[in-house]
Amino acid sequence: MSGSDTVVVTGFGPFRQFLVNPSWTAAQGLKLVGLGEGTDVYIKEVPVSYVKTQQIIAEIWQTLHPKFAVHLGVARGSSVIILEQTGKNSGYRDKDVCGFCPESHCCVEGGPDKLDSVVNMRAVAKELQQAGTDVVYSRDAGRYLCDFAYYCSLYYGQRRAAFIHVPSSGSLTSGDRLVPLLQSLILAMLDQLEDSSETT
């Protein structure tokens, strides 16, 4: 299969109280259920490390050339799914699991201040809210590794990326409930991507 048929899904590695990160469990679940015929799902676990995250994401775009990348992270204290529209380049001051923080406090020196996904996350959130899903729209991914990974992917992938925060509490933490919802969300994003590529 060519990269144009590949959707990359990443989840994060162990972090603080999450010995197994729910975002990685969700990525594995998505690999099992797939994203329909003709789409190859490639999953990758990303360590909660700035250096490794940037290396892995740049490498994904440079070697696999996927159609789209979806990055999953866990939102502590949240019981809903959060769709992130924007990745921000600067303001990274919190240390990662290696005790490291970028000296420049930014993802890509000289990169734009912020980048938005080509997908309109508000529209995707609305579509699923109407179907009764606990999903909300956000423009602030939190200036930590989630935001960092998102920005790097938007930067290297010409904005063909999404970031989804998965809940850490409540009924949606069960994979049986979460994975089908993530699958619906990603399929809605891919539909929008197809539509936009036909019109441009």
C-alpha cells in the first residue's frame, strides 16, 4: 500500500500515574478495528520526551508520507473526548519524563506561532455531538507533549494531522466504548479531508 492510503495513529508511552497510557491502548484498539477497506492503519507509541517525539514525528512524515496522522493523548481529569484544532509553537516550559525541556521553549525554531489542522474540528465535534457523543472542541492542547507532538505533526505534514485528547475518567475510559467513537471521529475527519482535496 502506498503512503497515500496510510493513516498513522500515535499514542503516548508511560506517564506519571499512567503506567500504560490510555492513549496508546486506544491506538492499539484502532489498529484492531481499522478504518475501513483500503486504509492501512500504522500505529506508533511515542515516549513522553520532547526530543524523541520530534524525531519520531518528523520520521513518520518523511518516510511513510501518510494521508493523515492522528495523535492521541490523555486529558487528565477529563471524562469527555476533546478534539484539538491548533498546535502552538512556543511556551514549552514543563520538563518531560527525561527531565528535559527545549532550551528555546518551542517546537520548531522559526516556525509559525501556531498551526491549525486542515480539518475543521468544530464541524467534526458538532457532527458527533448530534449523534449523542461526549466530544468537545478545543483550541488549546495544553503546552506540553500533546501540544508539542501536534505542532510538529502539523508542521511536517502540511497540517494534515489531528490531535484527540482521550478521557482519563468516566465511562468513556472503557476501550469498548472509546475505540468505536474514535473510529467514527477519524472517519468523519477523513471524509472532510477527501472533500477538501476534491475542491482544491
